Amino acid sequence: MKSKPTMTLDRLLSRFGVTSRSVARKAITDGRVRLNGRVVRDPESWVTPGKDNVQLDGQRLRPERKVYLLFYKPKGVIVSHGDPSGRKTIYDYLGDQAHPGGLGARASRPLDRAGGAGPAPARNDWLAPAGRLDKDTSGLLILTNDTEFAHFVTNPDSGVRKTYRVRLSGLMDDATIAELASGVRMKRGDEARPVSVRRLEDRGKYTLLEIVLTEGKNREVRRMVEAVGFKVLKLVRTAIGPLTLEGLEVGCWRGISPEELSALRQPSAISNQRSARPAAHPEAD
């Protein structure tokens, strides 16, 4: 991935994996950033990476090691940097290394939460979710400090497929499944256009569906199901491109390998990938 020859100062801080652009802009306007020895308070100032000397709080900035984690988000946990009500967030499961604030944050101890796997994040990494899951949804979440990669994963134009296992509030007939698959207008007036919708099984009074999307609209699966007269009783994201739940326990994470990152970007994993069918997982039923 080639760097742009020039970019704005706030984008540089984000591109280097230091923090989000919104937090970077505040740090710049607060006078914490120097450009070639001079305090700069304009986030839109142009800089050339590798040529200009950019300092934050007196320390020269260099690109952070890129970190990519795959996390199995539990139900009831929010995807947020913090919660005034004191609810658990995803960062409670990652240890003190993955500071959402980034700027000025430092870890107080090594990562020691049980279940972590793969290379541990560096102590000053700033990790953010590539996309979100609502509080009542469990499943796969990618966390990274690579903002370009995060944009690729979440941008509908990239075509990265997100696969969901859905337990409905009743039995859905074939005609309604076909209606969902062809696209539906939701309550807010926007449309859901899934890649595919298929029946997994009917279990007692409930239908289990697999829904594949490339979009990331707010609560899209729940709203499209409601548009055809049903409710979602349970929702699990089981795959992001070729990445699945296999080998992950709820509340645990692992590193994403270079080979997996490459596979996620392959056209076969985007345009022609068949709906992921991961091995049965106890939490996904």
C-alpha cells in the first residue's frame, strides 16, 4: 500500500496509526503538534511523510506497526470507546494495550486477559473497529490501526461480504425469503440489498437464516427482517470475507495473518465468494 506524497496533518496522525482523525484534530488545535519545529494548529496543513518532521508532545512521529485483530464480540458488549453507564465495551476484552484514545495513552501492564491469541498489540497501538455490531449482536469484529484497511473493509464499493446467522421470531416461508433476497425498503425509507438470503433450517417454531451483506447500514439485518413482519431473536456475524469464527471462543481475539489479509483482498473473496459456511459453533445456534 503506497503512501500519498502529501496529506493533511490530521490524516497523517491517523495514517500512522496514532489515533482517529477526530482526536487528532483536537490535539492539533490544542497546540500539541509541531511541524518542522513550529507549532501548527491547523489540521488541514499539508505535510510530506518521511520528509517533514512531525512531533506530538515533543516526540517525533513515525508510522506505527500495523496491527490486525479478529475479535469474537459477546452479546451485551458495546463497540465504543467508553460508556457513561458503565457497560462493558470491547476494549475491556483487549487489555490495556489497545487504547481507543490513542494520544497520550500508555499501557500499565502487559496483556494478560485469558484467551488472547497471536501477536500481542504493541503498548502504544491505537486500535479501532472496522465496522460495528450493535449491543445485542455477537460475532466477528476486525480491530486495526490501519485506517486505509478499515475503510476497505467497511466501504460497500469494496464488496467485502459480511455473513450473518439469524434466528427469527417465527417460521418464514419461501416467498418471504425470496422477497428479502430481492431487496426490501425499510422503515426509514432506505433499502436493503443483500447479496444472498438462504434458509439454514426450521427449528421448532423458528427459522434460521443466513444473510450476506456488503453494506453496513445501522442495524440493517434487524430492520430488513422487520420490514417483512418478523423480529430477530438472535444475530451472529459468522464471517467477514474468508475470516470465520472457527477456532475463536466468545470474548477472545487472535491476530490476522498476512495470508488472511491478502485473501481478504482477493477478487475471489469479494466478488465470487460463496456464502461462508463455518463449522458449527455452540454460540451461533
